[in-house]
Amino acid sequence: METTMETLKTAGGRAIHPLWLRITHWMNALAVVLMAMSGWRIYNASPLFGFRFADSITLGGWLGGALQWHFAAMWLLVANGLAYLLFNAGSGRLWKQFFPLSPRTFLADLRAAVRGHLSHADPRRYNNVQRLAYLFVMADSVLLVLSGLVLWKSVQFPLLRELLGGYEPARRVHFFAMAALLGFVGVHLAMVAVVPRTLRAMTFGR
């Protein structure tokens, strides 16, 4: 009976995502875009690998400008991420939405997703693939910030620098952590294209 009432509420236009979740979601999206584009400009100043990013998709115009954009976006990402975690933990949503995780259920949901049979009937509830993906993004974002601190203030964080293997290895950790985050964004956008009503729910909450 309770499940039926929840479904009717959703169908009737009741809130699916709270306002704080929608705000932190879009602020995080903005921070990731700014960090990625400015980060590509910073990368071009001293490439790690045998390629460079096209200037047309970078932000900052030059190294100094890119660093300013990157630091501004970093503080936005950190502040917004902390707010997201505090609201999730304080409301109990963190445990309700992302746990428990079962390897068997995850594999079953993954197989269903690959076949296009994964149900999206209730956008308020995450399947095990979504749960693991979002938990991965949280952990990856922490790694992104920690490796970024080493690149920014290497002398001030010697222990953190050593834990990441040194300055140059930290650059690679930072690069691949950002690549993983952008990979998640790409899959996320693809899923939104498959189930477009999730975009409306995250924008308007209903």
C-alpha cells in the first residue's frame, strides 16, 4: 500500500528530488565543466602525454588565467561537495539511497542495463549500478581534490605528496581522476538521453 501511494504521489507531480539536491547537482556540474576546460589549458602548458587539447575547448586563454579559473572551480567543487555530503548524511539519504550494495544484485542490474531492460519506473530509487557509480564519483572527487592539493601546495603537504608517490605521479593521478570523472559524465548524459524525464526531475524536482 505504501509503495502504491508513493508511486501515485510521483505521478501526481509531487517532489522527487529535494531542492538542496538539485542545487548541489547543478553547481557540481558547473564546477566540473570549469575545472575540465581550465585543466586542459594547464595541461597544454606541460603535457604529460603526446597530445594536446584544442585551444577552442580550453578555458583561461593562458596559463595564469587558466589557473585562476581552476582554483575558483576547485573551491566551488569542495564547498559544494561538502554541502552535498552533509545534506545526504544529515537527512539519512546517504544510507537509504546508496546502500546496501550487493555484488549479485549489481551484476544482475548491470546485465539488465546492457540489454536495455533495467527499470526506471521510480526515479527516486537508485539501482545497484547507479549506487556504485555515484559512490565511485564521490571517491574519485576526493582523490581529485587531494591530488590537486599536491600540485598546488606540494611543499605544504609533504605526507600527501609522498602517499601519491611524488609530484609527477600526483599529476598522473590527477589527470586520470579527472578522466574518470568525465567518463562518468559521458555515461550519465547518455542515460539521460535514454530516460529524459530524469532531466526534468533533476531540474524541476517533479
